[in-house]
Amino acid sequence: MKLTTLLNSARVAVLSVIFMMSFNSSATEEQTQFSDPVQKELYIDLVKELRCPKCQNQNIADSNAVVAKDMRAKTKELVESGQTKEQVIDYMVARYGQFAHYQPPLNMATAMLWLLPILFITFAVFLLIKRSRAGAIETSNVIDSSNAQTLDKELDALLAKSSQRQKNQSEGEN
Amino acid sequence: MIPELGNFALYIAFTLSLLLSIFPAIGLRQNNIRLTSLAPNLSVGIFLFTLFAFGCLVYAFLTDDFTVLNVAQNSNSDLPYYYKIAASFGSHEGSFLLWLVMQSGWMFAVALLSKALPSDMRTRILMVLGWICVGFYAYIIIASNPFETTLPFYPVDGKDLNPLLQDIGMIIHPPLLYMGYVGLSVSFAFAIAALLSGNLDSTWAKWSRPWTAAAWAFLTLGITIGSWWAYSELGWGGWWFWDPVENASFMPWLIATALLHSLAVSEKRNAFKSWTVFLAIAAFSLSLLGTFLVRSGVIVSVHAFASDPSRGVFILILLALVIGGSLLLYSVRAGAIKSVGKFSTLSRESMLWGNNVLLVAATLVVLLGTLLPLVHKEIGLGTISIGEPFFNQMFVYLIVPFALLLGVAPLIRWKQDKIKSLYVPALICLLLSIGLSFSWLFLEFGEVKFFAFLGVVLGLWITLFTIHEMRITWRKLAKLPISHVAMVCGHIGLAFVIAGIGLTSQYSVERDVKMFTGDTADLAGYNFKFDSLKKVDGPNYEGWAAVISINKQQRNVETVYAEKRFYPVQRTTMTEAAIDDGFFRDIYVSLGEQLPDRSWGLRLYVKPYVRWLWIGGIVIALGGFITLFDKRYRRNKRMS
């Protein structure tokens, strides 16, 4: 991309704030119309979280299947009648099964979705503390930071020297 | 004739891999140099014959040889030549042959570039790769032969390639992804060879690092391009859906990322050694598991282009052998591995341990989320779906500590460090990133949304710390070593991805409108005008394009063509979205159906910073490739 277009889009991006508000001013009709913008947002959230039961793996927002269209229409109807997100989801789950919602329910089997990662992290942190404690006891020769820099320098010098030596050696071999 | 030759070449390659899996083993046992030195030659042979077989398949596609079942089912004489080439790996059988080309290609590379390794180590590595090959070649010959014929009753024309796959992204995405998947078999072979030899000092980690980095970089690129392909081709502007197939590629990536970091600890500090071996085994096992999930059809996915349940059993057996065998070996040998490197709780080692733990936890989340629906159904609890809400929530929890640690970690010394030295830079970085993020979001979007704010803060935190750390290193060494540049790339790339995800997921706006020609619609300051409808036919489809001119403050930004294509052979309709891309935002228009009143449904999107995802992904991958230029790996090879 050219620099000018880059700068242009930067300027445009900043200016766009002002225009963000002028959403509904155009004459063109929405395919799904809502009088209340809050309901519209809820609708958009919902159609992304609900799964089309007949498709391979698509939410009802992206699917063109008949059942997805029906579900979208029903979602719109329920949202407009003032139902909350939970109520709409409950309705859809009651009708199409738990399969229709992308968030799994919490039960004995699904609990491990959350438990196993947490257990693993806890165990790993425990292991780290144990391991590093064991290490710390034996390494009692603590280096404080003022020393560390001079030591670093000495180490660098040594490394440089040894790599020089190795280079000479390999040249000698050749 | 040519396809038969290809078929024959596959049999030869299978035979050679049998030899490769047996002779070096005998040679190592009897100390017979003549037998062990066969290994590199056999590897080269396997590669050449596989490449030849693949060439034959491509030839069959290019010449419309419909006597080959694979060609008849996945190509058509009207298909443009570049899609004919892509079609050669668009089907299950063809894609597996491509997989084998990659597998033997990696083996070929190992045979060529590993001359500096101790000869018994080199032989063992190639032998382990030979074992893997035996399984794969047996599979392709028995269960998924791409050269199966339609003779004697062959069709006049082919059934055509799935239109979804007719896209440039499809041409480059699978080869890259396979390079990554299969490349992990090299890391696996190094680990197994080290276990077999019992010689588990830190040298194997050093040898394994560039190979792992290369495989990982390909995998990163493959996933990135795949995400971009889904975005531009599936027609609804999504770039990640937590689909099982996406998850299948993400799991090996997460583990390979962990492996890359733990290899550094094993090499430099002689710690985490048995853990590193375990990760190497896990990474390859997960890439096999992914293959099984994708190809067996046990999971429902939009990506299931090439699945067949009967083949699942074969891959499952292969999977069981690889995982079972390597874990058995691991359990026998890993006890002998002594990690001698000592470190305190605040040290680079601990930080990298944190990296590993969070990445493995993330893998667990993805693995459980992908497999649990299957189990849930099988044990009679009914069908459930696990998707975006679950994964997004879990990944937010994981990414926060991950990014915070990532920023700090490069500043912390190996072995031990003092927390005091971190207070000042941490405070400055935190305040700066919070302040900058807040003002950025407020100025650009007028409101600060929490998850976008979080993403940008984390991205800036990583960036600021990386810059700070670079300055320190620069001052100390007067230059940045190549491996350091690679690390910086990886981290900055991730910062872009995190910020991009936050921004685009929170500030993307869309409208679903019906328009007649001549109508206009406004969205996020852009004015979309539906100018006209044009007929645009391609070589193998009929298409209509909505010509949309996008204006901003009366000035034309771009005129785009949102297409609808009908592929008569497959009788499917495809949406070809129109995208005006930019560093700061994408404008995305997709043409829907014609409505009863002759107007058209159109979806308009403005997606800020969506491109940062793929830019970030490419920068991360670049980091992996840069590692390969590290002189350390080459010089050490020459010396040993």
C-alpha cells in the first residue's frame, strides 16, 4: 500500500467517529428492521451464538438453510417481544436441543472442560515452585546485581577468547 | 500410462521406506556401516519416487485424464489450469499424496543437511522417519490410492472441483499447512532418536531447534493463510470459527510453540529435558490426530471436503501405534533423563515454564472442546455444541497472563533475577499502554469497548517491553544477534494479532440491507452505492456482479464487485465477496439473494484492523524463518 493511502485512511479513520452515529439515516431498508438499537445488538449477538441444526457447522447468522431462516425470524420475534438473551436461548434449546447453542451446558461430563485446564495449571505452578525451591537450596552462591554486570563482562570476554581459539584451531586443521 | 507409472512409483517408495525402517536398525545393532549408510540414500530415493508420482498425478489433471477416478471426481475440462493443479490436492487421495511429498521432502532435507550430525544419530533419525513413512505409504496404497481408475467405463467429463476450493488461498494454504504438520515429524524423529540412543544431553535439543522452527513457521503461515482464505471465500467475513478442522491445526501449533520455547531451555540450561521430549511427541501426535479428525468424518465440520469414515480406522490404528509406541518408549527412557540445570522462582526458566504451561493449558481447552461433544453423545447425554462463546471466554483468561509474562520474560536473566529491577519498566509500560490504548480507542471510535481495550493494552505492553529489551541488548552487544531478531519478530507479530483480534471483534459493524440498483446505504461513514448489476461469466461458471461504489465524504474510495457465481457442473452457488482492503480497515461487501420484489440482499461490513491478524501471523512466521539463518547452527555443525 502506498504511504499516501495509508495516511489517508488514518485521517479517515479518525474522522469516522463523527459518522458512526449517522447509521440509520439512509433510505435503504434493512433486511431485518428493529426500532430499538439495543434489540438489534442483542439480535446480532444471538444469531451468532445459535447453531443451525441442519448444517455442517454454521451459526444461524451465516446459514441460508430454511431452518436457519426460521430460527432467525423467531429470534427476531422473541427479541422484539422484549425477551432477554437467556430467555431466547432457553426457548431455542427447548425446541432444537442443546445442540443449537454454541455454549455447552454445565454438567458432570462438561465440567472437565473448565476443571482439567485449571487443575493442570495448578499442578504445573506447584511443580515449578517445588523444583525451583530445590534448585535454590543448592545454589547458595547468590549473585547480586552489582556483581552480575562485571561477571557478565568477564564471561563475554572469555567466550570471545574461546571462540577465537576454536576458530584458530579449525583453521589449523584445515 | 502415466498414471500407472505414478502408481508404480508409489509402490517403489513404499518398498524403499520398508527397507529404510529395517536395514539401518540391523546396521546399528551389528555396527555395520554399510547398512547404516544406506539410510540417506534410501531417503533420497523415497523422495524422488514420491515426487515423480505426484508429478504423474498433476499431469493426469492437466491433461484431463478422466480414466483416473480422482480426476473424474475433482476436475473438469473447463477448469482453468491453475485450479487443475490445485485440484490434484483438493481431494482426500490427492491431498494425502501431497502430504507424502512433504513428508519425504523433509526427510530428503534431513538427509542432505544433517551430515554434520554423529552418524548413528543421523541414521536413527532417518530410520524413525522411515517407520512413519511405512505407515503412511501403506495407507495411501491400501486405503486411498489417488491413481484408482474408472476403466473400463470412464466418463466424458469430470465432476469439477468443489467451487469453495477454487481460490488462490486454496492453492497455497494446504501445502503450507502440510509442510508444518509433517515438519513436526522431524522434531518427533529427533526426540525419538535421542530416546532410542539414550543420549539425552542438550545437544539433541540444539540439533532439533532449527527443524522445529522451520516446521513451526510453515504451520504458522498455513494457519494464517487458511484464516484469510475463509475470510475472503466463505462470504460472511469470519476469520476463525473454532471449527474442528481449524482446531485440528491450532493444537499442533500451540504445542509446537511451547516446544520451540522449551527447546531453548533444554539447550541453554540443561533443564526441562524430559518435558521437551514429551512436547515433541505430543506435537506430532496432535498433528496426526488432526488428520484423523479431518479425514475420518467423525466430527462435523464445514471443512470436511475430503472425509471418508472407512479410512478413519486405518488412521486411528496409525495414531495408536505412534502415540502408544512413543509414549511407551518415553516412559521407559525418560526416567533416566536428568535435568541438572538449577533455577530460582524468578528466572527466565520459570518464565518459559509459564509460557509452556499456558500453551499446554490452551491446547487442553481446544482438545477438550473439540472432542467432548463426541464423547458426550456416545455416553448418551445428548448432542451438545462447543463453539465461540466457550473458546473465546477461555482464551481471554489464558491470553492475559500469557501476554503479561511474554512482555517481561525476555528481560529476566537465566537462573535467577531480582524482582526489584522490574518495577520501574513494568510500571512505565503499564501506564503507557493503558494511556495510549484509551486515547487511541476514544479518538478513533468515540467509545472504549472493554475487550478491544484489553487487546490493545496487551499488544502495546508486549511491544513496549520488546522495544525496551531491544535497547538494552543493543547497548550491551552493540548488535542484535539473529536469534534475537527472530524472537522480536515472533513477539511483535503476536502483539499485532492480539490487538487486531480485540479491535476487529469489537468495532466491526455490519448492515444487512435490501437494495435496488441506484440505492445507497451508509455504514461507519462510508456510503455504498449499488451502481449496476453486471454479468460476469468465468470459464466454468456463470456470474453476476453487483457494482458497488464506495464513497467517503463525496469522494470515491473504491469501486468493488460483489459476485454471485453459479457452477453448473456441481450445481452450487458461491458468493465471491468484494473486499477493499487496507492497513486500518477492510470494507467487505457480499451479495446475497435476489428478493421477490427484484431487489437484492446485500451484506455490508466495515472491519477495522482485521488485516492485523494476518500481518501479525506472517510476521510471527517470519521470526521462525529468520532463526534458520542463525550462524550458530551452521558453525556448530561444521565443528562437530
